[in-house]
Amino acid sequence: MHCAIIASVKLQLTKDKAIELRLPRGAGAKSASDITGVELFSSDPGGCPAVRLVFRKKAWHLAAAAKVKAPDGELPACWEDTPRQPSWELPRDFLSPHAALAVNSAMGAFAQSTADAVVQEMATGVASVSEASAEEKSDSGKKRFGIKRAPGAPPAKPGAAPAAPARRPPFPAAGEAVSENGRRFVVRPMAEDGFHLCASLPEFQTLWLSRLLPEGRRPTASSIQVAESALMASVLLQPEFRERDGNALAVFVTRNAVFFAGYRRGEPVLWRRCPSVGGSLAMRAAMRRTLGLDEELVDSVLDEALIDPRPALEPFVRPVLAQLELALAYLAGKHGLKFERALLMGLGAGAAHWATYAEESLHLRLVSPNPFEGLVRDRRVEVDGAEGYLVALGAAIAGAEVSL
Amino acid sequence: MKSSSVHLNLLKSSELLSSSPVRLRVMLPVGATLACAGLALWWGILFTQLVLAKTQAQAIEDDLAAKNKAHAEAIQKRDLARELKLQLEQLEGYRAGVRAVGAPLAKLAEVIPLRVQLKELSFTPLRAQVLQPPGAKAPLFGPTENVETQKLVIAGLTTKETPVVSLMESLEDGFEALVTSERKINSFKQDSAEADGRRLLSFEVEYTMPARRFAK
Amino acid sequence: MNGGVFQNMAPNARRSFVVTAVLGTVAAVLYLFCVQPGEAQLLRERRRLSDLQDRQARTNSDLKSSGTVKKDLDDLESALAPYRAAMLVPLLESYAMRAKSLLDPLALGAGLEEVGYSDEPFRALPLPKPMPRQLHTRAAVRVTAKGSYQQAVSFLLRLEREYPLVSLQRLDIAAVQGSPAAQSVTFVLEWPAKGGLTRK
């Protein structure tokens, strides 16, 4: 039997038959005021970044931040892997009532799409087309994020529908997770007319994740998000964001990609992956290759002025800035949003150089606030490498339904 | 807070799990276990109480067996005492009804006037005891009343009335054991006997005697 | 709930159901075959114990008072002794004969002549409550004689002195025609005597 803690009690009599008793919406229906955000399968060698946010005294507090031991086992790659269900316990500091899980999955998708594209995805059960996912799938045979490829399973090709669906599924209601053709979808409208944010994961992965945190113990999963959608929410508590009434342009640098996100009055108007550009791992590889550095020296070169990293860094950053310029133009033209500043999140070492290059080429000031700015940090919380917690933070903020 | 447009939650509400350890599929077996444990404990307590009660009962039975002879004797003596007490009560009732009239009868001889000649002195007979009243299924063991009354009849001859009156006056004092104050002159008439050439008068006086009360 | 529903249950729910069902059965068996009979047996045993305790209390009380009872018995025997001594017991199955044996010396001493004895109907004594087993009665004997008034009274006085528990039920002194000195005297005398038994 499963019990909904928010709106209703569902009694699962058999696998196929269930009855639902609606409960009056009470305190459980409000957003969580004590939530843990976790980034799963991030390939961070330190573990799974996790943060705990607690809303008290009219402010969000960072109650805990640490890299926790990953669950035993791997994200299943097919239905047959699903029964191997580990049970995961979080450390004591993260035993909030709710947990928002943001997962890095090669089979996951998050994109800005039109309604037709969304329906098409749902009908075919194919992940949405994105250049990054196409690139990932071209690296067939590699083990990424601990996910084993199902033997003989061909990667989905962009635009290729395996078979014409028998029916056209209805466009789902905003925020309501639906299952179609083996995938779980959820859409939200953007402030951009006609566009929606669509996130999806294979159904078996979603079910696996929903049972990862066992019933009867804190926390239990109240939210499962694709890592990129969590990223998008990670700036909502930034003072820079709030001071500008939720009008912001953000550049998210992850280990494997760079994303642009635009917001108008707190609502998303743009989400785009920077094409043909890798993330911070690629940047560091370029640094090592070009400057002949060992990995241990890359951070010090990026942070100190002894060696100019421009020969290695600028070629990497230039395409990003070009796309950034396009994004600026788009936002100004379509939404009347003119930005002189933008948020650069998740980079860490090298952010100052990026800011210099952006200032030079775009007259755009890139600011790199601490991801935990806007939160009241509890006394005992000490965090190194805050940029590594961006996805976990975003998951918690989104799971708490924080808005402007 | 409004619902955020940046929260794309792939978890359905039906998949939400409760963090509370209180779940029906846990509480039912727990409840059933507690019920079993409670019943087992209850049975254990009953068993212990039963053993205790049996032990106590056995101890009492042993004690009674040891005291049986002495108790029987004590009961016998108690019953005998009751019996003797009742017998004594009846006999003391008899003693209370004993009539001893020798002394007043002796004194009577002294107070008889010269001119009175007693012809008869008698107690009236007692009524027969009816120990089976009409309608009774079995005879009674004793009378329902404990009082008997009789009359003393004094009959004689005299020359005139005065000696009889004198006799009756004499019997008013000092003869309480023999007569009460209740008297009746049954007859006073001329008799056929003569003395000194005169016809004598016969009299009969009936006195109520003191009641015999056969009660302590 | 049919087998199909049970088969389709989630494993946790199925396990929970089975465990609950088993434990519920065990609980029912415990109650029906252990607890309920145990209660009934305990109730019976407690009643028996209570009865035994009452008996023991009575026994102890009786034994405790046995000393007092012995003293009471002794006192009663002493009190009954004069009555027993005074009781008229038949001689050769005749109460009149016994009376004769007792009263002839007195009659002779008083000067009465032609003394005759005959049985009179006994009269029952009133009953104490409760009734004793052994009843006593008023044994009556008629004594006839010839003598003077003074001799009759003398006899009575001797009788009262010698046998204080003998009672004068009736007296009849009548003059005899042609014999002024001698009267016809009739006494009906009562003695205490043993009566019947009220129960075996």
C-alpha cells in the first residue's frame, strides 16, 4: 500500500487495481519547507552532492551540504534491471521529510519544445532531440554515469520514429506526470508563447528512483527531476535574480555541457544547450592539452595570473560567447529583455577569465555568485566547491516550489 | 508560494511514499503480534492464578483433613450443649410451674371459723391437652399455651353467713400461693342437715387459683 | 478475496496479509482454546477455594470456641443434675409403682391410710424454641388415701420438702359420710419425666 502524503490516499489492492481516497488538502498540500536536494549519478568522484534547505524565519536556510555515498547499484538501463532495487539511506543531516532527486541519465531529456513536438515525443516514446543527447548516443559502448547499455539496444536516432503510434496521446496538463509508451513525461508552459519545457525519463528509471528512498523512513522522494531542469531552478534564490525582479540571463556550465537560461519575471523564456561545446571537463582537457598541464595545476593556472590561459581557454569560450550573443539578441528582440549582466553558474575556477572575455567581446558582465547566495547558511555548514552543488540546490529549490 | 513553473516533477502523486513508520501493512501484523502476545500473557497469568488457587485449595483441604476429628468432636459437643440447654429450658419451665401449697393449706386449717364445717376442698380438673388441633396433619409435640389455671372450691356447712364471710376475709391475706382475689360464691342455701335443732346453711365458694406458668 | 487477488498483491502487502492472517488465527486459537477455558476453570477453582476458605474459617471458629463449649457443657450438666435426680422413672414399667416406692414412707409418716397409686395422663410441657431432641413431660400419678385434713396437709408438706420438684396438680379432700375424722383424700402429683424424641 502506498500513501500519498499530499492530496489523497491510494490503496493498491492488486497490481492493476487501486482505489484512491481523496483527502482534504491541508498542510501536506503546501510546498515543502524542509527538503533535501540530491544529484544522482553525476560521476562526481566525491559522491552525490546533497543539500538540505529549511524555510524558517521567513528565509531559506542551508541546513546541510555534503557529498553523500551513492546508492548501491546503478540506474537501470532496461526493465529487466529494475528488480535490482537498492534501498538508500541518507546521512542524519539530510533526514528531512521530503527529498528532491535530480538524476543524470543518458536516457533522460529536458528541452524547450512546442506542444506538437512534445506530443510527437510522447507518441513515439523517443527522447526529445537535443544535440547533446545525440552526441552522447554517438559514444555508444562507453559506460557513462554508471549506466550499462542494454546489449544490442540501438540508440534512438534524432527524428526517427520506430513505428507509427496507434494513437496520438493528449497533451498533458501542466505539471502532471504522465506515462506514454514507456516514458514518463512532464511539461510546463514557458513565458514564451507556444513553448513548453518538457522533461522525460524512461518509465522504469522513474519507478526505480521512486522506490530508492524506502517508505517509513525519512526522507521519501517527493520530486524526481532531470538534472538539467533542476539546474534551471538553481538561480531562483540568488539576490541578483531577485533584485532584477526575476529578469535574468544565466549561463550554466556543467561537467559536460553549457546551457543558457533566460527568465522574465521569474518565468523561463529560454532554455538552450550551447551546441558543439563541452562542459568544464572539456575545458580542463583543452587546458591540459594546450598548456601541457597536469590536472592538479589546472585550477591554479585558471585562478592565478602567473600563466595566461587565454590560448587554451579562449578557443573554448569563443563559441559559448557567440551563442550567448545570439541568446542576448533573442531575448532582447522577442521579450524586450536587455541584459548588461548575466549569471555564470557552476564554473568555479576560470570564471574570472570568462568574465573578461565576455566583457571584451559582448560588453556583458558575467557575475559568478556563490550558488548558496540568497540562503542563510547555518553555523555548522562548511562547503568546499559550492559550484558542485548547483544541481542538488536547484532540485531542492524546485521541489520546494520556490517562485518569485 | 505559487506553484513554480520551473519544477518539472516526474513523480506521480500516487507514487509518493510516506516517511511515517505508521503504515497499515506494518501496523496490522504488529497489531496481530501484540494481540497474540497479549493473549499469551493473559493465558500465562490465568495459568499462574489457577496453579496458585489450586495450591491454596490443597493446603486448606490438608488443614481441614488434619482438623477433621477435632472439629467433629467440637461440633458434637456444641450440638450436645445446645440440646442440653434446650432441655434445661423446658425443665426450668416445669420448675416455674411447680405448685407448692402445703403451707397455705396448713394455715387454712387455722383460719377456719368454729361455726364452719368444711365438707370439701378441691381443685377443679384441668382441661385435657389437645395436641392435635382440627386440621393439623400431625400431633404437636407440646401445648401452644404455657399457662394453666384452676379453681379452688371450698364447700361446707355453717350456721349463718357471718362465719363464711369471716373465712373469706381470712383468705384475703397470706394465701396468695393458694388463691387469688377472684372468687365467686357458687351457692349459699339451706341444707337438710341440722345442728342444735337448727337447719344448717351449705355454701360453696370458688376461688381462682394463681395461674401455673410453665415458663422461666 | 479470491486467489487471483491474492496472487496480484504487491509482495509486501501479500506478506503482510499472510503474517496478519496467521497471527490472527493463532490469536483466535489462543483465545478459544486457552484463554476462555482457562477463565472458566479459574472461576470454578476460585469458587471452590472460597468455599474451602469459608469451611476453614468455620472449622477454626468452632475449634476456637470448643474450650468455651466444654465449660458450658459442664455448667449445663450441673444445672440438669437436680432435674435428672428428680425425674420419675418407671419401676417395672409403671410410674405408679415408682411413685409408690417413693411416697409410701411419706404417707406412712403422715398417718394416711389405704394409700393407693394409679397412673394419670401425662401432660406435655411447653416447647422451647428451637425444640430439643429429647422432650420432657409432666408425669402424673394419682394418690388416694384416707386421713384427716391435717394428715393430708402433713403429707403434702413432707412431699414438698423431700421432693421439691414434685407439683400438686389436683387436690380433693372430701368428707366421708358417717366418719367426721377421716376424709377421702386424692392427690394428683406431677413429676418431671423423660418424654419422646422429636427427631431420630
